[in-house]
Amino acid sequence: MENLSDKEIGAQYNVIKDYHEKFLKRYGVQMPKLKSKKGYVKDALILIYLSIGYPKTKKVSKTELTQFIRKFYPDTNDVQQARHLGAQKGWYIAAGGRDNVVVHLKRGEYQLYTLEQPYSGFHGHRVSDDGNWNSLKKQYGYRCATCGSVESKPNIHWQNTATKLQKSHKDPTKPLVKGNIIPQCQKCNRADRNNWVYDERGRVIKLANPSVINRSSQDVQLRVYEILYRKFKGINPYEKRRKRSK
């Protein structure tokens, strides 16, 4: 574990701040404050520790990060900041066990991949769909909302394929019109796209096609049946539909 003096912490924070201003700010990635009334901010400490030696960063275990944070916050039980700083806040921190394809990590390990790109698929700006396709793509950093692949560059999951961004439904049960569009690559916007409802970050949030249940295992089908049976108090679904249609 690295032992950092206050001077080294401040210097490393300024390195991150410079990269953030140059590369990440325009994507909506937020730069945490270095200090609050309680002392150093945990998010800032995590970024500082992971960025040591940048661009040649090292793999760091959750245990090591926790031990570092305990120097400033002794009551810390388990550090979760690294994972949240990645997918949720846009810092490109790879995490073991998250099926990342940029570095090989074991579960419980983290590594700062780059300070020159946001985390794949992240866009922190409020999206305003004015109906202009090029404007919408720009707000997403010309990336697929779901997998993060960059337009015209090799697809993240199909490296021999150039990424082509396509207009995709957020909710396939509604028309492909302003307010219901996200950019997806040709791979994510594939045949089964009509099965799901997506949020503006390209994440599945609802089921759009109930027939998907038929492709699920019997165990999953039974659990879904139990949930719906309790919700509708065992009422025959055809009877329920008949009452609604009156």
C-alpha cells in the first residue's frame, strides 16, 4: 500500500484535475472536491490512489483501497467508491467481475484505465432530444448508449466490426419519435431490441414483450407466476382483461 503525504495527495489531485478539464469535463464527468469540512473527500482519495503513476497505473485490490481510506476514515468497513466512480460517475475505472474487456482483473480488483475517456456508455449531461439526430449523437459523445462503442471505430464486443450508430427505441411499444430515441450500435440494436424498454443511459428497465417469459427457464416462469398471482390475488387473467375492457 502506498503511503502518501499531504503534498503528494495535492499534487496527484492536480494531475487528475488537469486531465479532467482537458478530456472529461465535456462528457459531464464530475470532478470531486479534494476536501470538505470532514477532511479529504473519499471519492477524491480513491481517484488519487488509483491514478498513482498514471498513465502506467497498477491493479489495486478492494482490501488495499479500504486500508488506504482507513488512514483518513478509521471506521470505514468496505470501500465501494471505485465501482460507483466507474459506471455511475463516468471515471474509466475497470473492475474485476464486471466483464470488462480492457484489462484482465480478478474479482475485487480495480484499475484506472484512462483519464482521457469517460467510462464506456457514460454520458452525464441531461439529454434534450430536439429531434436532430446529429445533435442527439453528439450529446452521447458519438457512443452507443448501451455498450459505449464509438461511431466508426471498432465495436467494443466485435473488434472486427466498425461501429454504426442507429436510431433505437427507448420504448419499442411507442413510435420512433422525438423523446423516444437513443443511439445504439448495430449490434445492440439487433433483433431482440423490441423485448426491452431502455432508459436514456441504454439500460434495460422494463419488459416490453411478455413472450420473452416463454424463453425463460421453468424456475423463472414459476417465480414470475408467483409474483403476478400475489399481485392480482389469483384472479383469472382473462376475467381481469374482460373487466378492464368494459
